[in-house]
Amino acid sequence: MGAVFAGIIRAPITSVLIIVEMTGGYSLILPLMIANMLAYGIARHYRPTPIYEALLEQDGVRLREKMALADALGGVSLRQVPLDHRPYATLTADMGIAALLQAMSENSGQEVFPVLGDGRLIGIITLEDLLIVASQPQLEGLVNAADVMRAPISLHLDENLRVAFETMLAQGVRELPATDDEGRVIGFVDETSIAHAYMAARNKGH
């Protein structure tokens, strides 16, 4: 049973632990491990795709393609991404709701607003955050940027595209500020720039 489990699920150690738990004995660990590794090796040779991945592929989900894309993104530095130096609004921690909403209305294409202190990034406020504040006018005079801002999430040019993409995904945004070693904003990185840099690197590889 353990060898069948190891071959189908591709989890040889897990099947050993399950049998040990079921039987309460340890005398069969060595032969089980040998049988499991043989089953694992044979199954992987004749059927490289594990059963769960095969089932996902039937539904159109291809993990290997996503893993390959992630590996490719990890091989490209943000230094290869042209920064967006468009005029963008920055905020200060003491700005009230009215000032925040004015910055939002005057910069309709901006999704992330850096909050600066002494010229350095101390936080970010997203467009989604501002829209939530705008829906609660009763907070005027009670809340300022310091109350709304998130942690100073930014990207450094020494990081790679995979880190940039995963950071944007975690924050639920399509752009993030890039900062230098002193924490000063030097531009923005967005999903479009990442896609272009990835395609350029891939074409150069071919």
C-alpha cells in the first residue's frame, strides 16, 4: 500500500509515516523506504506528471508553466526595468482627508501614493485606501495620512522581477515605488514594465 501511495502521490516519506502511525511499529521502516523509493522512481520515469497535477491540467491549470514563469522572472533584475518617472503625487503623514482626496483627484492614473518623511519613504497609501476614506466623510478632522498609510513597501533595483511581482500581488496593487539605498523614491515599477522586461529577456535568451 505504501509503495502504491508513493508512486501515485509522489510522497514516499509521507507513506512511510502513515504506515508507522497505523501499525505502531518501526521494524519495517527500512524495507518500506526501499520499496517506496523504487515505486517513486519507476512512476516518475514512466509518468513524469503526478496525478494531482494531471487532474489540475484537465481543468486548465498548468503548474509547471507557472513555475517556469516564476523561475524566468527570478532571473531578471529590476535594473533591466525602465522606471516610470511620470509626475506623481507624494503625501506627508500629517495631511488630512481633504488633502488626500485632492491628491487622488488630481492624479487619477496613480494607484499608490508614497508617504514621505524627510524625503524618505515612511509608508504608502493605495487608491483603494483612499476610496474607503472618501466613503466616510465623517472622519474629516479625525484621520490623517499617518492613520491610513500602510508599511513603507517599495522595491529596490537589486531585487528581481519575481520579488516585484509577488510583492505587488501581496499588496493587491499594479505598481509600487522604487527606492534607493537611502529610502528615497526614484520612480515607479508597474506590471506593464515587468512584462516588457520579461519579454525582452526571454527574446534575448532565444
